[in-house]
Amino acid sequence: MKLYSILFFLSFFTGAAFAQQSNINNFLVKESLLKNSKLAIIAADSVGNPLEKINGQYTFSVSGFSQPLKFNDGVAILPMQVERSAFVYIKHLNNQGTHSKLVYVHKKEGTLTPYLISTLWLVLFPIIVIVIAFMFRKLLILAIIVLLVYAYFNHSSGLNLPTFFETIFDSLKQIF
């Protein structure tokens, strides 16, 4: 009997030592299948194929708020409803680093359409406007108006200045 209990505990601890923790290194953002104005986070591999083996609770930062999300077969539903079109910055930190995405969620007639925003375009647009303004001095006032409208649109849609810079720094960390 003593031998059986030793073998049981030995196999239990050995199995726990070799258990593999699945990490989420990439994810997709889609509308929830229930069409209830909620977003779904889908765990994916590097190519974008869904990973159905992801189960359990993972912590994500959604627009600056920490959210524990429960994944079932690779899918988790954000508990917050999207009231209007807005920017949503989703970030996940694990052992392999920080994985983040900036998504513009367009809400029209009860349906959500998420658009992935590249950080490159987020930075290039103001730089291009400033370069054009310096090249053609007559367009300086128009460039200032365009940049103010750009800043107002970003701020009114939920992309404030700290989130803007956090997005840029996270994308630079991923490059290097």
C-alpha cells in the first residue's frame, strides 16, 4: 500500500512538472457571435489561425483597464459593451513580451466592425502633414486645422495622448 501511494504522488508531481502553460502571443479582435455589442478576443498563432487549445483565465489591459478574461476553446468575450464607435487598445503581457493591438471599432446599426490600426499610419499621418506644411508655407494654416481635427477625432473616440504614446512605444518594443 505504501508503494502505491509513493507511486501515485510521484506520478502526480511529475505530471505537474511537465504540464505546459499555453501563452497567447497573438490575438484577433472580432464582434461577438451573439451580436450584443461586445467584442471577442480570439487567441491565434503567428499566422492568424485560431488556437482552440487555449483555455483558462488570462489578464488583458483594455484601454487602460485590467480585465481578467476567461478563454474557452481560444475565445474570450470582453465584458464591456461598446456604446459607440471608438478606439480600443488591447494589450496582453506574458513571458514572451507585450502583445498589443490598437483597434478602431465602428458601430453602425447594432453591428460592430473592428479595424486594426497600424502604428505606422498613426505616426506617419501627422508627420506627412507637418512636412507638407513646411514645404508649402501657404498650407500652414490648413495643416494646423487638419492636425487639430485629427487630435480631436482621436481624443473623442477614446484615443487620448497617453494611450497614443503607449501604442507607439509598445510597437517600437516589438520591432526591437
